[in-house]
Amino acid sequence: MKRTIYPAILIAFAAALCLNGESFAAGNDTLVVYATPITIPLDSVINHDQAQATPHHVYLLASVDTPYTFVSGVVVDNSVSIVGVLGPNGRPPCIQPDPSTSLPTAHQHLFTFTKNGSIVTLENLYLLGVATDNSINEGDGFGVTVTGDSIKLIISNVVFEQWSQFGINYSGNWDKLWVTDCEFRNFVNPGSDYTGEAIRFRNDLNRNPQDSVVIRDCTFLGLNGYVACVGVTAYLKFFDFEHNSVVGVYKNPFFTMNATNWICRYNIFYAAYAGGMSNGEYPWWDRIWAPGVGSVIDLDTLNKPIAGQFGIDTTSSNWIANAEAARNIQINDNIYFMPDSITGFIQAWNDTAQAINNDSIYTCGWMNAYTEAMFANHSNFHDNGNLVGTDPGYGSGIAAMLGTATVPAADGIGMLPWLRESRSNGDVATHFWGYMQSAPDFSSGNWEPTWPLPEETAHDLKYTANLTAADAEPYGDPRWFDNPEAVTPHPPAVASRFTLGDNYPNPFNPTTTINFTVAKSGFGSLRVYNIIGQQVMTVFEGNAVPGQKYSFNVSMDRFASGLYFYTLQQGGNSITKKMLLLK
């Protein structure tokens, strides 16, 4: 994970107050919460505080040597931030189900946020769906649930592991999600090959409109179901999916056929849609309107209700053409690869006399014919620079996760025998599959998940192919190429490089701070552009000198919500970054 470094004074303050089982107020709006072994669940602390006349809005979780537990879940009808203080080597506080079986909802929903228009932040946490007695969170397990309208959900540096139903589940009107630097690992439920989804919108059938979903610098490792099911039959205003690693997903990673504005670039899709489609699922299960075989990138023509929510006059005889012309789809500079072991397994399955249970499997590739035709026939649909069939060269642990091992280990069997087991028994299995699952054993004192994450220490996601995306970062999640131990928390005051910092906060409303330095004297500028390339603001223009850190507080209160670009330029040097205004 990328390490968020808190000021030393804050960490020292938290450590000084760290008495077992107590919580301390840090200022008028912050409550520092410490874990106790099993006895006082986190939901009891936060729910009790939220019931007070003046509840806190920031909860700082300061324990990394004892798990936080929950029984019936944290339910908040308020704007709130729940933030972990990172421990040694960047370990985040861990929250797990309590082993109690006294309540029917035990081991199911962790966080639920209900207040319309609220802002919710989760940062520096390990949300683990395995109870401290090693029981697995099977059934209806949700990590984060959003039920209110127009909620802004900001999640950064959070590990979601072994949530059997959904990692993030939302259902309101016009909600906004910003998910960065997170990992979703081992979302597998033997009871259903579709159950185990990272991010899911739950109100499609009621056609609740959605605002925006931004997912960047994240890893999805060992999932049954969707990476992002953010639009089935409901309108989605904006979807941004960039620099993510999607490695080992049994079913289709997306359900976004009705995307209207979608940017998808610099991602790796490795063994995505590995389980294919069965006879029973073909041709309609994964294709809502036009029948056919699904694919990783799978689009369809907008239907009339969605076109109307998109702002198209559906009484016009040309409403279909007008709706399609208004869409903006950019699927550029991605890597897609399906290992031969998986395609060979499916071919061997289909070559049997009647397959197994008369259930052949359709292989689902990068783009199906219907989607390819849409890109060919729409000038506003772009699919440039995608490397289809390029093997990034992942480590041996990834091959083991997808392999043929039939003897159950701590992280289950291989994905291929799991495929055979599930397809042979009506999409129900008896084992798990996954990548080095965390299985706490509180009785031995070894409750915590492995840290650093095994994929980091094993370098299984640091690919060996010589590949660099167009923005000069590695393809996929960049964190696997970082050296966290070499990160300097506080850069020197005097800089002599041409650098443009990430704006903070991001997303923001309505102000954010942008820093930059230059390597030599000369005329320079810092300008802001909208998504179609129009300049909307000049932040700085003039002579810039080396040895000085420039910092500007940028207010965009006069502008509409959306994605913006800011560019630092001096001579022949130029850097552009993105920021999201969420009002």
C-alpha cells in the first residue's frame, strides 16, 4: 500500500494516550479510539457517540496490536471520517467481525452510511471479513454500505479482504465514489460464483441515477464477481478507471454497458473473466439488451430511460443517434492477457463428450463483436494503444492462485479446480480459492493479517515485462513498483527538480492546494483545464526560480463538479495531473 505519513506530533499524541480499552477526545471534533481484545466492539463505541447531542465527526483508530471488532455494524447518519494511524512498516488498524453468534447480523455489515448529502472518508484501514475465531464471513457480508442520496464516499489506502458479498455497496441517488490506493483481495464465496464483488450499485432496477465513480491506483486480486458493477440499467454520469491491476477475476470485471462518460486507461486485466459464460448464462445473463458473449470491455446502445436521464430528448425520432453521439468513451493504453492455462482448461472442458452436466463454457475476451462495432462506428468512442495478448510477466504466486492445485491450502484450492467444482455442481462449490488469504487465529495471539501484504514481499505483482504507460508510470497499480522504505516523509524545503505535486485534498470542494518546483529559472505557468481541454484558470504565470517551493491555494467555487486537469509548463518541460471537484 502507499504509505500515508501522519505528522509525528499526531502519532506521538496518540501513543501517549494509548491505554487499553479507552477512547480519548482529541480536540472538539476528533475521538481517538483504542481497541480492546474482543470486549468492546467498535460499533458500540461509534454508535454510542453518534447518539449523543454533539457527536464527533472524526474517529482516529490508533491500535495496530489488537483488532477492532464489530457485532451488528457501525451505522452513521452524519458526515464522518474514520481514519487509522499507521503503525510500524505502515501497518493499518484492522477491523474484523466479533466471533459472537448471538445476533443474526453478526459477521455481516461493517459500515453503513445513511445521511443524504454527507461526506464520508475512510482512510488507512484493513477491513477483514474473517472473525477473530477464524470463522469466515459467508453469506451477506458487506464492508461498506451507502444508502443515502448525494453522499460523497472517499476511500483511500484501505485493504478489503474476504468480504463474501460486496466490498462497497451503494444504492442512493446521485452518489459520488472516490476510491484510490486500495486493495480488494480474496472475495470468494463457495455458495455462488457471482458472489464476491468489489464495488456494486444496488438500485439499478429502480433506475436510480448515479453521479460519478472514480477508481484509481487500486488492485483487485482473486475475486469471484465484478470489480465495478456501477451501471446495469441505471444512468451513470461519469466513470473513471485508471492505473488499476485486475488480476484473477472469475466473472466479468465490469457491468457498465450503459456508460455515458467513461475513461479506462493504464490498467492491467490479467485472467479477467476467467470463468467465462456457461450455456445457462448465454446469451442474456451478462448481456442485458443485446444478446451475445460477454467481454471485459462490454458496451451496449443506451436505452430510452437512460438516454432521457442523460439529457437526450427521447421524443425525437433521432434520439438513439443523438444519445450515442453524446457519449464519451475512452478505452486506451490498457493491457489484457489471458494465460494459456485457463484457455486450455476451458477448451479441454468443452472437448469432453458432452462437457460436464452438458454445460459448455464460452470464453470471454477483451471486446466482443458488438462492442467492437460500436467503437468502429462511433467517432466519440476511442480504443487506442491497448496491448491485447501482452503478458506482463507476474510472479509465481499468481500462477499458483490460478493453477491446478486440488489440495486445500490456507488460501484454498487453485482457481481452475474451483471452476470445475463450481461448474459441476450448479455454480456452487465447497472450497475457496484465492491469493494467500489471511486467516487470523486470535487464540494464539496471531490475529493480525500478514503485513506487509504477501504480494508486496513476494513481488508477485511487480511484472517483469519492460512496459511503461503513456503517462510514464507503470501499467496497473503503481504501488508495486514503489519502495516504501525509501520514501522521505518530509521532502527538503529546497528543491532543484521540475516537479508538480498531487493536489490536496483530492477530491475537493471547493479549494485545493497545488505545489510545484522547477529545476532552472525561466518563465513558467500553472493552468487549469476542463475535461474537453478548455483553459478555465491561470493559477501562476511568471518567472519561476529553482530552490523555491511554490504553493497555491486554488478555489473553484465558481465551477461545476467534475474532472479537471492542471498543467505546469516551463520551456519544453510540462507535467499534467488530474483533480476532481465534488460539490
